[in-house]
Amino acid sequence: MVTGTDQKVNGSPFKKQVFRKRFDVLGGPDDTKNGYNNFTYNGKLENDTKLFVLCAIDNTGRPVYKQMRFLGMNNAPTLAVYDISNKSVTLPEPPPNIYENNANGDFTPEYAAKLKTYNERDDVYDALREESMPSGTLILAENDATIPFQTYTRGTELKYWIMAERSGDLAVADIKMEDITNERGAITMGSEFNETDRAISFVESFPDVTSRVFRFTATDTLGNDAVIQRTVAITNAAFLRDITTTAQNGSYGIGQKITLQANFTSQIRIETGIDGRKPELNVRYQVEGGGTSYKIASIPCNENPSDKVLTLTFDFIVEEGFTGTLETMYESDCMTGNSSHVGPL
């Protein structure tokens, strides 16, 4: 209570009084009532709408009431899960092998404990951080974000960077990753929460066919949760790993051949289309006098129908006027962007 001033209202003397009270919406100690935390009931912080009823009694004993509502702050943090499996992460050592002392490759409590210990290592977290936010600022793009259901090939070393951003003034208090695949119950995964980065990391090797379901939860200081669920399927299906060439950067004469190799994760069988055409690789290049525009060519593979191979080869023949950089044109989970530079012509 702050001492007020005398004043008259309709000729009657009154003393104007000011009442001040500070509340901590994060559940901190009350500034007037010892042993009581604001907005806390049975040890739990409440974040629902609150009703305040104020009563003022004048010097004649007449009460006056006023009500105020205080809305809860219910906006959850923004949570993102990034897949950096195909980035150049240099780990201090490989993650645990699920088949070590476990012939069937079962997800045992012992393996889960080893995996958790590995992911909690500072040097493992730092290795993933170096590819995600090396200077403290996130460098990952929207196309690095995971999708709800993602397939990978056997032998994949899955690497996740999980990060949350505050909503308004509420800081991110925690991020949790759990494996909720089946009846074994939720199993905590990933690194410890880094409060400065507002992030956790995760690495696991998948040597065999399996499927996993992960749940990610970001919680702010008022207990608001943002939840994301991701399903990972490890299959025997072949995926395009990359496109390479042994040709060096330099000048090439008319009629010279540049061979491109499309490398797959496992064996594929070549089949022709309904018009008898073999698989083709689209490339683009510039020609002299063409400005910044590109010409596009489709190159058939050299292999024959029904061949079973790990690599398809494509021969690009240099013609008069070709210049600039030869680029392949495809979108792949194994490459960043929509093109792969092979080198100047």
C-alpha cells in the first residue's frame, strides 16, 4: 500500500490510495507472502486464464469491486528437426553398433544406454554443431528440414540437428527426443539440451532394415509444448547416391567425350520405357553468344536393358560452341540444391 493524498469527491473527503502488487508469471516467490510461489498450485505452475477480484473499502465502509482477467501465455516454441546425414560431419568415432554383443540386432536396453552415452558426448555434439551453426547462427536451410516419413538405405548414419526458437518473451527451457517405436515405451534419445544453442543433436547408425518412430518435444518456461513426430524407414531400396566424373576441369575439343557416373546405394536393374528408351540423365550447359541462357540435353545410359549394376554411365560429347560449366539436373536427398557442377568445358 502506497500512502495516498487527501481529496474531495462531491464535497466529501476521501484519501486516494494506491495499491501495488508484483506477480511473477514464471512461478517465482511472492514478494509479500513468504513461502508462496506465484501461480503455483500443488507444486505445478499454472498457465491458464486467471481472474483477479479487487475490493476497495472507503472510510464509510462501502466496498467497491473490480474484476480483471489475465490471459495465459499459450504460444508454444517453434521446433525444427533438420537432417544433416549427407553433410560432411566429422565424428570423433562411429556411433555404437547395434550388432555388438547382440547377434539379432535387437534394440536392447544395453544398446539404448550406449547410444545415449555416445550422443551425450560433447565432441559428438560439437561435430554436428559445426555443420549446423558453426558461428552460433543456424546455416541450415528449409530443404534440410525433415519430413514426417523418410526412407533411407541400409548402412545410413542418421544425423539430426534439433532446434527450437522462443515464442515472444518465453525462453526455451528444454528439448527432448524420444523413441516411441513400439510397446517398449518411450526411450530418451539424443544429446543433452544446450541452453545457449537451444538445440540437441542425434546420431545413430542403421546397418540393417528397420523402422523407428521419434518424438521431439520443445518446452518453454511456462510449460507450453511443441511436438513433432518423425518416422524413419530403413529399406533395401536403391537410391541415387551422387553423380561423379573422372574428367578434370579444363578445355575440351569438339567431339571429346566426358563420362558421367550415376552411383547408387545398391544394385539396380535397367528397364526400358514404353517407347524403348533407356534411363537418361539431363544436363545443361551454355553456348557461345547465348548470354546467360542454358541448353539442356538428355543423355541415355551406356548400359543395356536387364543389366544389374551399381553405376550407370552417360557419355556427354562436346560440340562446337559449348562453354561454361556442365551441370547435371536432378533433385536428390543425397545432394544439396538442384544441380551438381561437373566442371568447366
